[in-house]
Amino acid sequence: MADSIRCVGCQRGKEDIIAESWCSDCSEQVCKTCARVHERMYPPHKIVPMKEIQELSSSLLTLSKNCENHPDQKIILYCCQHDTVICDSCVPVSHPNCNPIISVEKAAKNVKHSTAISDLERRIGNLSQVTENILSQNETILEDLKKNRSKITKTVTEMKLKFIAHLDKLESNIHKDIDNKYEQCDETVSQIINSVQLSYDSLSTWKKDIISLKQYASEIHLFKAVKFLDAKTHQQELEIRDIQTATVPTLTYHPSGLESNIQNEHSQTWVQ
């Protein structure tokens, strides 16, 4: 979580006060004075020291209390049919025939022990393992590409000894072809690794976030966070599935016909 954060309530009053705590019910940072006010509300708001949530993702700390489709309306309802949180204005527009629609408070009750959060933790854990395996596999692929590159280069150099007259000219072109194909493979695999690493890092962060939220957040905030991370995890699942089904780049050498064609060809592609 970012350092230094100012009290949100004081900033609204044009005061610049350092926040010492976080109000889980309001999803905002509060100073010592404001924290006491929040604790005296009915029912009392849950106040958590900043040090307890310093590793929690900022996106989860600032989950909006207002409806995405109706920014001036607060999220107070949950549509069981569509599995989403909504406001009063959403009901006649998008959920006129949905049943049941219950309060967020009722939906969030006992969320810490619900199948929704346990299933989300399981999915994140499984996806983390998958991304870790993909990273390992692609690191191995990258090493194999490097080894194959060296082997092919060595083969080409050995051929030079047999066909010195022509390979002096061909060697440069063949090496360039090897390097170009290797760079293409390297770029593709590196992009996969970077993408999967980002997914893995996000999933690792979310796992920590859920642990922290289960311990410190209110049920309503935790419920919102579960829905937020559920969508994010689904997106990661789709991206990882695409990576898993994508064609893995390889670097292989095909010398067939080289000796018989060398007299007639001055430039060929031998690497794929």
C-alpha cells in the first residue's frame, strides 16, 4: 500500500492531516480524531491501524461505496440472480424481474466463512500454481532455445569446413537467420513470461489481500472485495487459458538437401 496517506475526511474539509487508521466500513483512511468519530457511530465502524493493512492492495482499500452505473447512488442491494451488488436505481432498470434481491448487509453476513470466499481462494491458489508451472516451463523452453541456438551455430560452422568455398558466403546469412528466428522465439517466450509473471504477482497479492481482509475488513467490505477479485480472477483464468493453448515457439534445424543444393543456392533459410 502506498505511503502516506492523508485523512480523507479532513481533506474534504480542506485540512491536511496524516491518516493513522483505515475505516473498513467507509473504505477510507482516517486520522486519529476522525477514527474516534467513526468508532462512535451506530453501529460502530470498524477501524484498523494502518500498519495492519500496509501490504493490502490500494484497489481493495478504495472499493467504491457508490454504484458504477449510478454514481450518485450507494450500493445497498445484492441481486442473487445475477450475483452482483447494485443500488436502488439499478432495480427498475436492469433487475426488474430478478428474485431475490436482498440487502448487502444480509448478503455479506458470514462471508468470511462462505463458500464464495473459499472457492475464490481455491481458484486463486490453483491459478497461482498453474502460472508458476507455466513460468517454470517457459524458462526451460528459453534455456532449450539458447542451447539449440548454440548447437545449430556449431553445426553450421562444422559444415563450413566441408564446403569452405561456398559456406564462407553462406555462413553470415545462415547465422543471421538463426539469430532472427531465435530473437522471434525469445521475444514470444519472454512476452509469455512477462504476462504470466504479472498474473502470478497479482494472484500472490490477492491471496495476501484476502487473508488481511478476512482478518480486518467488515463483512460488507469483504463481500465487495470478493466480488471485485472474483471478476479479476476470472479475467486471469481466461488469459492463462489462452497462454496454455497457444503454440509454443521452437527452434529446430533442417539440413535436408543442403549438400545437394549448396552449389545452386547462395542464400537459404535453414532455421525454423
